[in-house]
Amino acid sequence: MSLFNCTAPGCQQPSVRRKGSCCLCNSHLCVKHLGQDFHHCPDWQVNEQEFDIKYAQAEFVEMTALLSRVNVRALRDRAAALRKVDCTVPELSYDHGSRFSIMGGMNYHIPVNFVDGVTWLCRIRRRNITSTPLAHQNRLILSEAATYRFLSSRTQIPVPEIHDWAIDSPSNPIGVGYILMDKLAGKPLSACDLNNEDRKRVLRQLADVYIALKQHPFQEIGCLLDPDDLSVGPVLEESTIDADGGNLCLLGPFKSALEYRTTSIKHQIELILRGESYTENPVDAYLVHRFILDDVIGSITRNEKGPFFLKHMDDKGDHILVDNDFHIVGIIDWEWAQTTTESEAFAAPLYLLDVNLYYSGSNELSREEVEFASVLSGRNETGLAECVYGGRVAHRFAHCVGGDTGDTESLPNHFMGLRSALRRNKPHETWEQWREGALLKYKKDEGLQNLIQRGSYE
């Protein structure tokens, strides 16, 4: 039932998610074969220079193979037919020097230049050992296109207009799955230095976005299915998916927040026990997830009865494009967007958090969060303002459940921060004290004992 199995000779154990997919040696590796005795690729934390050299070589091979699959003539003819204007597509070759202007972590963008000066982008998904199964990638293409179509047809939120899309299949003449969309002018908000007036201008526009999304409720939690079917389907977030004999296994859609959160936590517990997630700190992660499932989830979902609302799930600031006067010209990268609870959908975007303070475990709101809540209150959106003021529960929960980064220090901070936000901490209780108590509480738990007997407990 694992997403991928270890590719080491003779091994059929589940591959570790994220960290276990090594693009340097093109391998999926289990916990055992990720060890230094078996896996000899350079570690970026130990030898960054050697890692960068090897990564650049692997990326060149990957992108050369991907771009060779693109039928440039078919792409050009398709775009020209759709717009009824002649266009050109540049010769495709990978250039490491320009990668940051055309490629992100998961997608590559091919410019389609029309003779009248208009430019579209052909957004195609990267494909390497870290990619999820093709069936999942195709669902992401359809869901992202559906999200853009929903936003452009039913709201005034500035997003690029999409003109065409296709999944990766033998019948696709372009050769790869893609979305054809407008190219928007502007620069990422996260790359800008804002003065007080600039910041207020952006927050007012961000309030417009929240208010617009609040006007379009959904009755289920999940991702939009298809541009031609804007109903809600399963959740597509990477940590929620599985594969069984080549078939994709997805969670949802969900009709209640309790069902959504309970199912997500139980799935994460399965991944921990299977050695696919939190392999650096499996006992800690198991205790946290069990405790949240048993003692926290009820209080979090008590007032989350629905309806549900669309949320951009990667809101770090580079998804917002602004012009030189800090007017928002577009919100992009809706790839992982899903409907979720009101409290999660309208918590402050991560871009507004004081990152250092937040990751240290503090729940103190940043100046920008307080200002944003004030803007919403001034617009008579008291409910939305309360979501921002109380957003730490949503932020902490998202980083506690399935937030495996390989950083063993972040989980205790997020978990103790979650308990503090829920007012569940005992006075002056430390993580170490809580952990000791949790080990006693679950000492007869079969899952915990399996982890300990497996040699994971230190």
C-alpha cells in the first residue's frame, strides 16, 4: 500500500517519503538504505558544494528528457488556433542560468509569444524520482485548471485566465500534460520591501480576496475535480495519497471537518508505522499524532460544522504578484488548493507570520497579522477577523499533522504551540515532561511498542 517501494536490490520495504526519493542516484530508498552504509550521495547539509554540482547534473538530465517530449509544433499550432493569432515558441533547451525565471520546484513554463505582443505560458509538470505517480499528477493538472476556472468565472480575484489544458496521456498531441494560461506581469510579493503605506495597500487587497472567497461556500472538503466539473473531489495533498498495485488511493471528499481531520491523522499514523514518514523522530511523531487524535481533535472540530471554503495551500508570498505600485496583478500557483474549514481557510497566510518567532514556538501574532485582522474588522468582516486573530490553531495543526520536514526540533515547537493555542498546556510544562507522560500513557499501545522494538526509540 506504500506510495513507492525501495529500489535497492532485493528490498521491497516502503520508501521514505520526500527524503527517500534521491534525484542524484535516481532511487527510492527505505529507512535502512537511506543510511550512510548504503546511500553515498552527498548530503546538502554536510557538503553543499558537492551536492549542488550533482544536483545540477541530475536536473540537466531531467529537464532535457522532459523538454524533448514536448511537441513544439503541436503546441504552437494549438495556441494559434485557440487565439486565432500567429505565435512562436522558442527552441526548448535547458539553461541553468535562467531556471529561476521559468521553473519552480514542480513546474516549468514555456513562453508562447503571439505576433501582437501577447504572451501565454504553457505550464508543464517536472518529472523526476521525487514526483508522485502520473495518475496523481494528472489529477493535479485538472484540479488546478478547475480552480482557475472557478476563480475567474465566479469571483473578481485576479488570476491568470486559462485557455487550454490536457493531462499526460498517449492521446495528447503536445506530448506532456499542460495548462495554457496568460502570462501576468508583476513580481512576487515575497521579494519586495514594503513601507507602511505599501503594506496597508496590499492588506486591503488581500482582504478583498478573503471576502470574495467567503462568498462562495462549499459543502465538502477536498479539491476541485475538473474544469468541466467544478464539484469537490478527493484531497490531493501529497502526504494524503497512497498507491495499491499501481492504483491511486485518495482520501475524501469529506462532508465534515471531524471526518477530514480524523482520517488525515489516522493516515499519518499509518505512514509513521510503515516507515514512510517522520523517520528521524518516529516515536515523537507517533505520540503527537495519537495525542491529537485522542485528546485534541474533538475540541478543534467542535465548531467546524461547515460550510467550507477554498484556500490557497502554499501562501508564502511568492504566489502574489504585484506591480511597482503594489497593486496585486495576480494570484498564481493554485496547484494544491482545496476547500477546508473556515478557520483554516481564513487564518492569516504564512507570508504574514513572523517566521522566526513562529518556528521558535511562540503564538504571538505578527504586526502584519494584527493589521490584517484590523482591516477585516474595518470592513465589517468580524468573522474573518476572528479567523486571523485565532489562526494559530490552524497554523500549528497544519504543521503538526503530516508536516514532516526532517527537522526534529520543529515538531516539539509546533506541538507545544498547538497545545498553548488551545489552552491545553499545564503551567510551565516542557516538551520533555509532556513526552515522558505520553510514553507512560501509551506504554501498552501496540503501535508505539512496534516502533520501540524496531529500534526507533532512543
